[in-house]
Amino acid sequence: MARIALIAALDTKGAEAAFIAAELERRGDRPLVIDIGGRAAAGDAPAVWLSRGDVARAAGATLAQVDAADRGTAVGLMAAGCSALLAERHAAGEFDAVIAIGGGAGTSIAARAMRALPIGVPKVMVSTLAGGDVSGFVGESDIVMVPAVVDISGINRISRGVFARAAAAVSAMAAAGQARDVADRPTIAASMFGNTTKCVEAARTRLEAAGYEVLVFHATGTGGRMMEGLVRAGLIDGVFDATTTELADQLVGGVMAADDGRLRGAARRGVAAVVAPGCLDMVNFWAPETVPAKFMGRRFYQHAPNVTLMRTTPEECAELGRRLAERVNESTGPVAVFLPLRGVSVISAPGGPFHWPEADEALFGAIRQTLRSDIECHALDHAINDSEFAAAMADRLLEMLAAHPTDSGGRTSR
């Protein structure tokens, strides 16, 4: 029997919460209801595990203060309280998974609380907002967003199916548990794009042969943020950061930008890392018609029907080199930078559509000029996808990890 936290505003979503609770019980699970409502629970609401008063107190407020506050302040307080309570009760081992239902306010409160939980804890959010851009709710977590389809207002032929399937999903996820390797191996995070796949796959084979588990993240903005989040959480022992392309999208305005935390997780936590300027020759857009007019006349490459790549200029590459080096300069642990002098992606190698020696020289020169003098910088006469380049990066990371074993929290010993 799984214990499943159920978050809902019981003043407006009482009947819906009761339906989901009954579905969980029918499957042999125990629902633990958390009330995040703005007013007293409706008469058809299920019994609560944590009341709205408990949630308010966890935020350092009284229920009277929450009730007297404007809507924005009240939602913020309940979100803070629910986050604190959920994290505390999970750390105490009191539940196995979480499901929530909500509109705008409910989704804001519940999703923030879910983000406070570790990766791997099953999280299902049934939301009226799930059909749009949900990155602000999901963040760097593994929340499963389920579109409510109709407004969460009563049990009807549509909502009944949505709620029943969501309950079945979280029940099955909780039953599956968190699969563990019999002998957990130390973990390396790697960043990859289609244009650096050969490099990362060759390195992964080498690192796995040395006894490491390699988690590969697609450098699409979300992937980079997720990787950095796991590093900050102490779940990563080493970083093979071959694909730092998200810096280019952040600088120029592409659609796959990460944020200012990119490249800083390992640096600030002291995790061993090897870094390359992979795919800094490109900025990502969707279909050609979505490219901003100000970029007309630039050099483009159609990677897929709905993925358009734009070549970075020498001026942009110089700034990208400075930004990469400045972030690497924050490193408190072992780190090395590798420069692939014959191309930073498949399409910037000699003969490729993005081959532009002046731009690459600006990139490499800025990295060399800005990088701290005590940080290794290896310039290799290879393209990034050459097996020799991948091997050099992987082998240096293995040497660092051997010389600086990590503690239980993902920090390298000095």
C-alpha cells in the first residue's frame, strides 16, 4: 500500500479531491490530503491529513493573516508553507508520492511544493494550465503535468476520466518505487546535442568501462538546467560538459537558452569537470518563419523541418568565450577546458556549412585570454567529434576523479 499525498484547495475542489481519494483507496493506497484552500473546506471534501492552518503555520503565518492578505500574498504564503511541509514530511518518510489538482493558484502552490521534493519521488499535477508552457511550474523537477481538459469544477464525463487516470498513474508510479542499481556506481553527467553525439557517445563508453554511470542531458535549455540542478543537489560525482551551446542561445536570443546557473553547478560545488565549447557555433530557432527578422541575412542551417540553426559571428563567439571562461573561473574543484581546433560541432568542421575559422579563433582566443592561469586549457588539433578528442576529455576526467574522490554529497576532496 502506497501513501500518497493529495494536495487540493478543499473550499473549491472538495468533491474532486474526494473522487481522487476514493480512486486511490480503491487501488489499495492511502490518500493523505493536504488542504491549501483559501477558505474552510466544503462539506463534500475528504478528511484532511494537513489542514490549511498547518500549511499557514509552516509559512510562519496565522490563518487569520492568510485570510486577510490579498490574493497574491496569500498564494505565496500557502506555497511557502506547503513546500516546507511536503519536504519535511517526505524527509520523515511519511509518504511515497504526491498528486495535486488545481487551477492557476492551486497549480502555483502545489507545483512549488513538488519542486521541493527530490528527483524520483512520483509527482502528478492535474492542472487547467497544463496545455501551455509549463516550464515555470516544472522547473528542474520531474513533475508530470496532466491537462485537466475541462475546468476543475465538478465530476463529469470528462473530468471523471482525467482524475481516474491521474490517480492510476500516481498509484502505479508509487508501486514501481525507485529502481536502484544493485551496486550503485558513481555518476557522471554529460551534456549532448545531435551535433556532438559522436563525442559524448564515445566518452560514455569509455567512462562506463571505468565503472561510472553516465547520465546524458540534451542541451536544450531544460536539459542544461536539469543537469545543473542535479549537480547542485549533490547527486553527481563528475561532469563531462562537452556541449555548452545553451550559452549561445542565452546571449543571442535563441529558443534553447538555459540560465545564469549554467556551468556554475560543478564550479561552485567543487565537482570535477571537463568543459568544451561544443556547439557554440550555433543558435537555435524553430521553423524558419519563426526566426526574428533582425537576423535575416545571417548564415542558417536547417537541422530539421522545425529546427533552424544560425551561425554565431566572430563578435558573438568572442563574448561566448569570455562568458564560458568566467563561469569556469568560479571553480573550486578540479577542472579542465578542452578546445577542438578543427570544429566545435559536426557542421563547423572543415567543409561543413558552419565552418568559419575567424569565428572559432575569436571563441578560442577569448577563452584562453579570460581563463584563470591555474586552470588547464588543452587545445587539440581535432574536431569535437573525433574519437581522440572524446578520449582526451574522458581520460582527464577519470584522472581527476581518481585524484579527487568525491564525498557522499558529490563534492571532491581537496
